[in-house]
Amino acid sequence: MYFAALLARTEDGWEASDTELDDVETLSDLSDLAREAAAEADAGDDTVLVFIEQEDVWFGVVRVDGEDDPRIYVSDAAAAARSSYGEILLTDELLGKDPDADELDALDLDGTEDGEPDPAADDGDEPDDGGGGPASEAVPAGPLGDRDILADLGVSEKELLALDGADALSEIADALGAAEVLETVR
């Protein structure tokens, strides 16, 4: 079970709205949705937070400040990678991947034909850690992203890293002074 909500900071405090992510396929789509929420809430170029959680498994926070690039924090990247909504947050940049690497791999620059085994490859017993193999594509377990994403709003890196489970988003909202508005959409 998933929960997703937008919190827009306005002059009068935080305004929350639940949101459907069915039409969101990319981080750019999610950022656009957050900016639309800011405009509807008369938040202007102020902060909008997108909360996404998969019940007791992982949570993510996306922060959109005006036209700035979104900032992302995911509590457990490996768990989020197994989720369609988590995949939206786990961008190549966040994972430290070169987005052009996939294009290079498709060119078969190793000298083999498409589908032909690489003669230099080992017997497959060990994961490939030389780039492009299974080990290099693995998503790290644990927190990933901007750990200071909420520091200026009252949630330090240490507090963010200590959050776990179903109450994490409620605890963040409480620290922001937005617990009541978040509960109205939960």
C-alpha cells in the first residue's frame, strides 16, 4: 500500500493535498506536479515537499523549491528500487550512474556481436564489478540522497536517518508543524 501527499509552504503555514501518482512516470513529472500544487496553494516559488511511502518498507521525500532542481531523499534505496514509485525517485544521478553508459553498452564496444558471449568474461560465478555488470547495477541498501534536504526546516540529517517505519512521514510533518494538515489527507 502506498501513500503520497504534497505539502506546500505558504505564508499561512503548510497546506497538504493527497496526490495520485498514476500519471507520474519520471522525476520531471513529479516536479511539475509539485510546482502545480505550489501555484494552486499560492505558495509561489516557495517549498513544496512530496512525501511517498510504501507501508513499513521505505519512504521518500522530494523537495521542490521554485524552478530549482528537485532534491531527493530515499530511506531505503534497495527497497524503493523494487517499487514503481521508488524507481521514479532513483534517478541515474542519485545512483551515481552515467546516463550515457547504457547507450555505450548498447553499441557492443567490447567487440562482440549482440548476444555473443564476451570471451574475456569469467565463468559467471562472481558478480561483475568492472562496470556494466550485475554488481555495478545494484542499488545500495539503506538511505540514499540529500540527507540535509530538511535541515533548514527543522529536521537534521541525524534525525532524518533515525526515522524508520510507518510513522516517519508523520514525524517529519510534526517537526515541520504540519502534522495536522498531513493527517487530513492521510
